[in-house]
Amino acid sequence: MFAYISRRLGVLFVILFGSSFILYNLAAISGDILESLRLSREPNAQQQIIALTRDLNLDVPPPLRYFLWLRGILGVFIGSPDFGLTRTQQPVINEILLALPATVRLVTAATIIAIVLGITIGIVTALRQYSRFDYAMTFVSFLLFSLPIFWVAVLLKEYLAIQFNNFLGDPTIPLPWLIGLSVASGIFWAAVISGTRARVFQIFGGVFALNFAFLSFLSATKWFANPSIGPIGIALLSVGVAYGVTQLSTGITNKAALKSSLAMAAIAVALYYPVQWLFAQDAKAIIYPLMVITLFVVAGVVPLKFTKIDRGPIIRTSMISAFLMGLLLVINELMQTWQPYMETDAVYFRPIPTVGQVNALLEPGNFWMSLLDALVHMFLPTLALLLISFAGYVRFSRGTLLEVLNQDYMRTARAKGLTERTVIMRHAFRNTMIPLTTIMVVDFVSIIGGAIITERIFGWIGMGTLFNQAINTYDLNLLMGVFLLTGFLAVAANLVADLLYTALDPRIRAGSGGK
């Protein structure tokens, strides 16, 4: 394995060297950095040309200039890398370090959520092939996949920012919206659960009535202006999380896992008010890490009370449940910060922004208000990227799982008497993940590359904006700095994907093809 990784790393560095050499020379001969200065009538234009020529080595031919740039990059091995200077005489590494956190914050959430939701819904549609739900999700995924990101972004700005901010002035849901949302919810759940025609109509009617009553309650209490989950909501949602996670992880028939998850739900409800008090304390750098550590320690100890054998899957189920329940408590705290956030002078009852990364007018110092501000600024661009990526994962995971389900070993697993959950989760899902691994790894690498169109529409300054700026201004050092980071991650992603293949499928052995 070590020899295999060493060989692959050598090949990857050769690829990176060749591609960077070609890009550097093509970019260098494609435009003249000094053209604007040569045409300028400023009295110091000639001095600027001389200074820029000296600083950027423009008097050296591009092929040789590349090796001067490469010499600075190779300084990373001795602890002093030099990425060069931009046209504005700023270190390239500083520009990248300023843009990188914004891009990671913007695209990471969208990528992770798209992977989780896309694969989950893709699996469900494959298991219910040619059902109403399958047809509906096929239509939705093809629709989203065909939409341009800039058009989606404009629609989100109009309806989820401008119109929603107007709605918060009087957060009462009109009757047509109550009926429309209830009808949409009824159709969705009737398609998901499916069954005979009579059963579909029963599900639709029940969901319609429940959704109509629930939305009417939210409208009457003006919940959208002052939202909160509350202890009762935490209790109901935690029980739902316990049953859902147990079903997916070990199966609902595993009583020890179910009791362990339900015990974590009881602990979450019991700690509702103590956690609220801890969230209000000032020593957040100490309290919050201790809370997280305590959460997972308790989640690892509680299952020991319910079983003495096969504890691994039960502990895993308990920890996943505890994490999601802890997330509910965090969401509840953010909801309680919603009204004070809207009432600040910096926001003034327009909480959903259409541009920018943070509200510069918001007073610093309040952790939860600053976190909420960052999240609402991420909401629209993240949702835009999520909708486009989600569609691709749905279609690919559906097709891959359908191919796996038709294999002989799947019929053999069912013939052995294994439960359908075991057949799907332990055999089909694991083999489905093998081709999906390549797409997921590449998507995570593209996080660093940025989203040029999305960043431009929503006024974010990230890696995509930096790359676009480098091209438009003929800033060669900045262009190569961005390329070096994204290119290295891209070629490394192929190696990571190969290593993940061996973990997902033991039949795959690194280097076995040479034997």
C-alpha cells in the first residue's frame, strides 16, 4: 500500500507540474499586463511600467519566468513558500487566505446537505420504482437540473428574501396560501407513502387537515416573528429522531438500540432548561467544547445499560441520535434569537439579506446574534447551490441503486432470509456508494474552487471571485496561486477516491492489477 501511494503521489505531482506549466505560459501570452499603462497619459505611467516589470519579472520569457515562480512555491519544503505578489503589490497567499474561509463557509453546507438529501431520496425513488413518488421526484430533479443557477438565485432573492421580509411585517398566512401549502404537503406525503388509490386519498386528506391546522396555529400565534421549538417540540422531535435513526441504523426491532435512543431523547428534554442557562453564559470557549464532549460521552455510556453484547451498532445509533438532538437545542436557541435580531437597528425587520457575507452594522459581542447573522447571509446562496447539486445526486444514486438491486448477490441475500432493511442498508447501499464516492470527492474539492456565478450574484468574495478577478486583470501570480490550490486538491481527490474504494469494497486491492 505504501509503494502504491508513493507511485500515485509521484504521478500526481508530474500531472500538477505539467498542467501548471501549460496554464502559466498560456495565461502569460494571452494578454499584456502593461497594456493599460502603455496607453495611459499619466505622468508616472513609465515609472509604473518599470516597477511592475521589475516586481513581476516581466522582462523574462514566460517559460523561464515559470521556473522563477516555481522556485518560490517549492520553498514550502523549507518552510518559506513564496506565491508572489498580485498586481496591487499584495501577497498572493494573503488574498487566498482571505477568500478561502468565505468559499468554504458558503459551499460546504450546500454540498453536505445535497449529498445527504440527494442520496436518501435517490434510494427511496429506486426502491419505489415507477411509483407516484418516483415520477414526482424524477420530474423535480430534471427540472432543477436544467435550471440555470443565476435564474434560481434571482427567484430566491425575490420570494425568500424580499417577499418574506415583507411578510414578516404582518406574519399572518393568507387563506389561499394555507390551502395551497396544505395541498402540496398532502400530495407529497401521499406520494411518499403511496398504496392503493383509497389509501392515497386517505393520506392526502389526513395530511391536508393536519398541515392546515398546524399552519393556522403558526399564523394565529405569529410564530414566524418570534419562533421557538420549546420543550414540548423538543420532546416530540427527539422521539421522532430516536425512531428514525434506530430504523436506519439497526432496525426498529433492535430493542436495545431503540431504548438507548429514547433514553437520549429523555435526557435531551430533561436538559432543556439547563442548556438554555449554559447558552447564556459568557465563558463560551470553555463551556461549549465541554458540552460537546459530555454529549458524546453520555451517548457512549447510556447504551451500556441496555445491552452487554454487540454494543458497537447500538453506541453508533445512540451517538447519531444524541448529535441530532443536540442540534435541535442549538436550532431552538437560534430561533429564540430571531426576534431580538430583527429588532436591532442594523436589521430593522428585514432579516433575510440578498447580498453580502455579514451585516457590517451589527454590533459585535453577541455570539448567538453573530452566528444567526452569518447563517441568514448564507441561506440564499447555499439554497441556490443546494437545489442544483441535489438534482444530480438524486438521479445518479437512483440509477446506481437500481443497477445494484438487479445483481445476483442481492437475490441471494433475500433468499437467505435477510430482512429487507439489512439487504438494502448493508449490501445494496454499500455497493451503491462505490461509484458515488468519485462524485462526492470531486464535489468536496470543488468547494475550494468556489462558485463564481453564485458569489457574484450574492456579493460574496470567495475563491471563485478571486479566480475571476485574476483572469480579468491578467494577474498571473494570483491566477496561479488559486490554480495551485485547486489543482492540487483535484489530483489528490483521485487518490482519496481510490483509497475509499478499498474501504467500501474489500475485493478491491491497491496495486492488485499488477500481479
